Amino acid sequence: MTTRRRSLGTGLLAFALCALVFSSAGLFSQEPPKAPAGKPAVEAVKGEVHPAPMSPKERSRVTVFLAWTWLTLGVLLYLLTLKIREADRVYRTGLFRTTEAEKEPPKH
């Protein structure tokens, strides 16, 4: 009974702490500086607006990020398959079964 109360109390404490942090986040948010009353904050540009040309370094950033992301996913999937193979191998040994009838490892 005390573990249920303890987990309920811990959950309520965590909820209250999160509510306090997220409700106070608005107090510390930064507001943009206000423009003087006589001038508009942003002047309107007439005609089409074209982005500035990108340097080769800026162009390669997206490619490098995507390559790093896919490489990371590949490594993690490889490690996951290794873990699954090891878990299957341990399961096939039959060491963790509880009943007497299931002591033999399964036939392949």
C-alpha cells in the first residue's frame, strides 16, 4: 500500500513541478524591442525579394546533417538487431523457463 501511495505522491509532485515550470516560462520570455512611434518597425520593400546567395559551406550543411542522421539511424538499427539476436539466443537456451516440462530447448 505504501508503494502505491509513494508512486502517486511522486507522480503528483512531478506534475506540480512541471506545471510550475511551464506556467512560469511565459514570465521569462523575451519580447521583441518596440519601434519608436514615428517610424514603422519594418520598412516595406518594393519589388521581388530574393534570398542572398549561399556559400558552398552553407549549401553542404543540409547534406551533412542528413547523412549524419541516416548514419546514426543505421548504426542504431544494427545494434538493435544484435540485441535481438542475442535475446533470441538466450531464449533458445531455455535457462529462464520455470516449468519442468519446458526445460528442453525448442527444436529447429
